[in-house]
Amino acid sequence: MEISSILCVRLSLKQRYFLLLCIGALAIVAYQITRDHPQRARMKRVEGLRANSSQFSLEKQPYRILGGSVHYFRVPRTYWEDRLLKMKACGINTLTTYVPWNLHEPERGVFDFEDDLDLEAYLRIAASLGLWVILRPGPYICAEWDFGGLPSWLLRDQNMKLRTTYSGFTDAVNSFFDELIKKVTPYQYSQGGPIIAVQVENEYGSYAKDDKYMPFIKEALLSRGITELLLTSDNKDGLKLGGVKGALETINFQRLDINEVKYLDEIQPQKPKMVMEFWSGWFDLWGGLHHVFPAEDMISVVKEVLKLNMSINMYMFHGGTNFGFMNGAFAVGLPAPEPMVTSYDYDAPLSEAGDYTTKYHLLRNLFSSYHNQPLPELPPTQERRAYQSVVVQQHLSLWDSLHSTEKPFKSERPINMENLPVNNNNGQSYGYTLYETVITSGGTLNSKNNIRDRALVFVDKQYVGVLDYKVQELVIPDGKGSRTLGLLVENCGRVNYGTTLDEQRKGLVGDVELNSNVLRGFIIHSLDMKPGFVNSLQTTGSWVPMQQQPSFPAFFQGKLYVNSSPKDTFIKLSGWTKGVVFINGRNLGRYWSIGPQQTLYVPGPWLHKGDNQVVVFEEQEADGRLQFTSSPDYGMTVDVQ
């Protein structure tokens, strides 16, 4: 007989009712504790993931990692569980995720692990679904993410040497790890959590500027309580310089070269072999084509890897989206950096919006043979809507929006974004910066290649042309008296990979000349377009009806009416040129007519029933109408070579 039954025999009806309420309340509290802190409800665990022989072991039993990368910071929180359920149903047993330092510490000493950045909640969902986790905390993550996840305020130090043991960098890493690692240590396998391994930095062999750096990062993890298996991750060339004693080296590739696998075996005999990043697709650059890795090619490589008794992680399993200004840029082997597009669909097995693909079904069929039990049923896909077009109602000139920015800064010389005295003296990280100065003549404006990355040029608010890496000279028309020269400089995305990380300052990074005379006396406006700024635009009285011709650049405003439960959709900007879209204050990302990407993903959870505020910042040309579609358009395709 249960204790509650014994007690109830001797109690009155009222007393019994009260007692049962108390027992029920205690049960709810116990459930809450175990749900929020799975380590407190841990099963008996003896030995975590080990790499003591040619095969991984978990609890002293052979274990093969069938992994998949899904980055929580690229997926709306509402959809975390959906994406991970679909991962589980594909036969994947291990989730891998990076941790973006630049989002978690947007200003020095100011940390954010809430809402869409609640890493602990993400780990709890993985645990609840029976997924193990390989955590990749950086501090550098690459990921086709702005600055490889490093916070831009690091560049305020003119002597900064990133990813080295330079004290200005290591002090910042220590401060971040003090906050981050204490949040994740309770979720380690040994504590009853899902984390079975932790990666030391990321692809350091392709950077390799300081041989003391990797030992520093390893010790930074160990000294803060990381006890699970340590890993490193590099391409074949990087393996020569990217390892650190005490961490298992893993390899990254897309096409299987048996010599690379043999090399991994040679440097680590009798150790498990793992492809930490098997690139299931590829990223896209503005002005290029949409990359696809044919499903048949992908699955044939995965089969060969598994036949070699290796473990594998699909990078990416689900790519998601570079919302806001968070896309990276690519510069290796190019004359100038080229920015990534907003979509991070990646041609991955699960699409940007969470749809199943041919790749998904091929993988599921293959992975099912590596499980003793049938795989879970496929979760349903999200419904989508092609909403009615939004008619733009009003526009607001860029110049009329400046009163909503922080107070402009006067400087004799141009100052790069990161060193502006804004955001509590952390500088400007993203968006645009407007530099204005007075000129008294026309002539040849020369950027001296000091514009990072692209500038719209104005004289007395009239558009003159564009300066960028390719176009560094512009003719300024003659005029009478003093006129205002304006350069609206866009940070198009910092390089995320390669050896030029120290050079990623944005805005005007040096002098600009007119007729060989250095320009001086600037007024500088920071336009980082954070939610507070976008929301404040609603209250300004300077909006003008569309019947009046807009001047560019400008903000455009309309309302998307949703008459039922909101669904995912894609916004299509035919007839617009280049800019940024905000819905209900959230930055969906950049669009650019040069493609390849022609639509922006709009998550249903970011909409609400009734009117939804749509604001578009457009640089040069507006259609007056915003279209919606239920299917993405990533542009013309090209096979990954």
C-alpha cells in the first residue's frame, strides 16, 4: 500500500484532499527540477566517451558517432525541438553546435544567455530527446558567421592579435569562459547531462600563429571543470599544426581522399577516426550562384566513410539562417572579401525552413541500418503561407531618421566603426556608418582602398555613386560654395576564415582624398539598426505617404495582416535593389538583387495574428510592394566542385 493510501485512512475528507494537493505539488516541483536540471536525475554512469582504441566507446561499449550540426543561434527558439526531433528521426545520435561569443557577449562584460541564446535550454531539449552533444565553444568558430564568432569590440585594441596568447585576447577569452563554461559543465555526461565531448578551439591548424595558444585554450576548458573527451577539428593540411596533446584530432572534408584518412591514422595510430565536418553542402556568396552538392554524391561519400569504420558529423544537418547582420565573408584566394548571403540553407539534409529533402531520406535509410531499433516516425513539416502582398504605405528618408540614432560624433579624422564612442564605448559592431564632411569643389574622390566594405556617396544628400574594393575613384560634380559630402559605409560582413582576422575593422579605416587632398573634419553617425532604433522610427512624425516621391536611401513601412495562426513564409523583394528587412522589429537579414538569394525566410513564430509591422531599409530603388511566397528562391545553382 502506498504511503498516501495509509495516511488517507485516518484522515478526514478535507484533510485527505489537502494532503493529495501537497503530494501533487511536490511531484510537479520534482518534475520541474529534473526537466530543468537533468543532471540531478542522472542514471548511474560509469565511463563516458573514450578514444582508447580504434573505436570510440561509451560506457565501455563500442560507439559510433552519427552526428549532425544544428546551430541554435540560426534557428528560432520555438523551432529548436522540431529540428532536433527531425534529427533524431533521421537516425542521428549526436548533436554538435558551436557557441557564438559575439552574440553572448555583445559588449565587454555584458552577457546574454536568454531567449534565442538560451544554450542551457537547448542542451536540455537535446537531453530530453536522447541526443548526445559535442559542444564546440570556440572562442573562434568560423561557421560562415561574422568574424568567426569573435566580438568586434576586441578590435578596439589597435595591437590586438586574435587567436594568440596576446594578453588582450586571452584576458577577454578568460572572462567569456568564466561565464560560459560554468553554464555547460552541469550538462556533461559525467554529471548526468548530454555532453560527451568538447572541442578545443576550431580549425587552428589553418591559422597557427602561436604554438602556445592551443594549450592555453585546452587549459582554459579543463581548469573550469570540463572533464569529457577533448577533440580538435581541422582539414588535412591543418592537421599538421592544429592538434594539442590530450585531444583527439578529427578531420574535415567533403570528398573522400583515402590518403587523408591514412594520414589521420598515421598521426594517431589505434585511435578512433572521425570526420568532424562532413560538408553536406556549401555556402553562397552575394553575386555568385547557389551551391548544391548532389544527394547521390553526398550519400556515396557517407557510405564509404562508414565502411571505413569511422564516425561522422553532418555539417550541416540543418543550416538555418544568418539573421540580422551576422553573415560572414570569404577572402581566401580572392582579391577582396566577398560576403555570404543571408540564407544558410547550405543545401543541407533539412532545409532552411525545416523541410525534409532527398538527402534527408537517403541518410535516414542508411543510418537506420546502424540502429537496433526502428527509427522514430517522421515529425510533421511546418505549414507555410504565401500571404497577400504588402502595399508600402509610407517612407522615411535616411536623413530624417538620424535623430533616432546616438548623438553624432565629431572627429578631425575618420574613425573605424569599432572605435566609435558608442554602445557604452564598445564601438559599433554591425550595420552602416554615415561619414559627413564639407567640400568646396568637385573633382576626383579617391578612397585609397580605405572603405570597408561598400559606400554610397552623396553630395548634399544627392546620390553620386558607389565606392568599394573594386571601384576606388569617383568623380564628384562641380558646384557652388560649400557642400556636404556623405559616405554611407556598410559593413557587409567580417571575414570568418583565414589569416586576415586581425584586419577586420569596418567603416572608414583610413584617409579619403579629394583631388589628392586628405579630407578632414567629419561628423559620424552610427546606424547599427538595433531593434530599439527600428522601433523608435515608428514614433517619428517624419514619415511621408507613398504619393510623394521618396529620396534614397530610405525606410519603407507597411503592414502584413495575418488572419489566423501565423505560418512560415518567404518575403520576395522583386523591384527592390539592396537593403535590410525588419518584421515586428526583428532583423530578417540583407537582400540584394544581384543574388543568388531572392527570398528571405520569415519564421511564423515571429509573426502574430493581426497587423505585423514590416520595415524595409532600401538603398536605391523601391517597388512599393512586398510579395510573399511559400517556397524559397535561392537562385541559379552550381554543383560544388
